[in-house]
Amino acid sequence: MAESEAREPFQGFDSSSPNTINYDVLSLWLDTLVVDIGRSDRQSANTGEAQIHPPIGTRIAPKVKKQTLFEGNRFFYESFEDNEDAKRVLTDIRNALEQLPSTVPLERFSRDEQLAYWLNLYNVTILNEVVRNYPTRDLEALLTGEDSILSKKLLTVSGIPLSLNDIQFTILKQNYDGDPLVLYGLYQGIIGGPNIRKKAFTSGTVYRDLEANAREFINSNRGTNRVSNKYKLHKVSSLYARSSSYFPNFNEDLTRHLLSFIEGTEQESVKAKKRLKPIIDDWTVTDLWGTFPEVRTGISSNPAALMGAIVATTPGDPVTSGSTVGDPSSGGGTVGATAGSGASSAYMAKAGMRLPELRPDVFQYLLKLNMKRLETNERKATVTIEELQESQPSSEPAPEEESEN
């Protein structure tokens, strides 16, 4: 899109605005369907783990990348297969976000509120497109080239047709001064991209959450990986090459950016190398058990629930586009971009969001992922915001600075 098309409708903001957007339903869906794998330990899967075979009589298991097999949060895409109710609700959430600025203009919101809005709209749109193409597992063709879902005008916001690239390279880049931190809020549907989070972005925590995503990605094999000292280069994700406009002096700017987040011996390697080479990629969809595409959902009471990573709750009432709570135009209020709140087992049953029955080897695989997550977080002293909140006595205020998510 031409730059002038984006500047006028989407550049204005109200720094003193008390108006907020309610993302409760989106957060409930994410909390239900996202499995948090935790920080990377930079360990590659061994040969046996990376070559798990399907049962006799099923299709051949897809190839996996050993370095990233146990990295990146996963989304329960499997639950949407042959499930039109679930697909419809996910589409309704996207439509409600898309239509919100037609009800309350974005300029009536603060800069941070708008940032959270664009990130959530982008991510929900990606989810819808990947669900539509699932069980396609290699998403490179979907995300690259002239016919990429990123370049198609999938959205119409305030009457203006927009692509996901328009959001990333025009709106976000212009409005947030080309800050590369926004890249880590743009989920791509693939293991080789930034994490999808278990909650929607909100204005109050958007920068803290972006920094947590940046730190997780940069300190993973998906983001950076040093090469033998005899080579004067350090491998980095191809994400940076695809987003090179955020790094005008690519090597210098990206090096400075990485050094703000990278930890341990990798930091010294980035400092010492003369060149960053953006060749790391993993285009594998972030489904729950990509190594086991032959496993399908079913009504169950199963051991996966023991992990605590997948919760048996889903969003409550169906979404009503454009519904509002309060009137933001009269002194502040909350816009219900996704109406309805609370978890409803009845609605969960209607949408068919059920945990799957698991083969023993699938269960062991998921247990391994969860154990790795717990061990890595303990070793890196990483806790979630929810855990911090639970540990705070109700009579005492939470500390101003909290550990990363």
C-alpha cells in the first residue's frame, strides 16, 4: 500500500485517553489453546527424539529440525480440524477486532493501546489463515512470495484494505519509529518465528511482553546460533532478513539490537563476529504434536491434562462484533472487541474444543516438552507473571519490576 494511505487514518492517538479495549475472550482462547514450551536450553534433540515414527499403516512422519524440535510455544491447531463451530468463533473474534475502529476511531486510544490492537489483530488473522490451511505443516509457501498470506489484503480497517505486511511495514514501522521490538509481537504460525503468547497483548504490559518474547527468541536456536570460531560470522534467524527495513545498517543495527537481549557465551560470540548471517529458519507449523500428524482429536479423559499446559476451559459466549461496554466517547470506557467473558463448559462442548486422546509415545513426547520447560525455567530463574501474582499476599502491592513472562 502507498505510505500516504496509512498515515492519515492510523497515525493519530490520544496520549491521555482512558479508553481501553477488552481482550478477555481472545485471552481465554489463547490460554486454552497455547502450550508454553518455556525458554530454550539450546540443546538439540537426539537422533531418536528427532526421528519418531508413526504406527504401521499411517503416513510417513514429516522431517523435523533437531535444533528446534523442542523450541517455541505450540498452538492446538488439531482441535480445529473438521470443527466448523470453532473456526467460526475464531473468525468472529478476528471480525470483531477488524470492525472495532468503525465503532470507536483508533485515534481516541493511546499509543500503547493501539500497539496492542495491531499486534492482536495481526496474530488473530494469522491464526485464521493457518487454521484454514491446516494440516499443511510446511508454511514457507504460505508466508513467502507474491501470493503470500502476508501480502494479501485480508483486512479492511476503517474502510481501508490492509495486508499483514501493511501492518508490519507501514503502520507499525511509522507509528513506532521503526522499533524492532514490535517484530516479536508478530506471530507467524511457524516454529522459526516469535512465540505466540498465552494471553492477548494489552496496553499495560505490551512492552514488557514484547521484551520477554524478544529475549526468548534471541536466546534460542531459532533466533541465534554461533558458528565455529574459525568463521567470522554468527548465524541468526532469517526473520531479520525478511524484516531488514527495521535494520537500515543491517549488520551494525542488528548487532546492537541483539546485544540488548542475548545472554551467556552467545553474547561474546556476537561481539566478536564481523558478520551476521540470517540463514536460520524453521517453517514448520507450531501445532501441538507436529511429529505425530496421524493423531486426531476425540472425546477423552486423558493424561495430557496432567501437564497443566492445556487447560480444560474455553471462551464463553459467542462473539458479538462491535459490542461495547461503556461509552469511550464520554469520559472513558472499555470497548468489547470480543464480547463475552468467563469460561463456559457448555460453550466448550458446543465448539468442540476437546483434549485429544493420546498414544503412549505422543504422551511421552509432550511430557518431555513440559519437563524441559520446567527445568529450563528453573535453571534460568524464570517465572510467569501469574506465578508472581499468586505468590504476592493480597494485602501487599505487587513490585514495580517483575520477572519476565
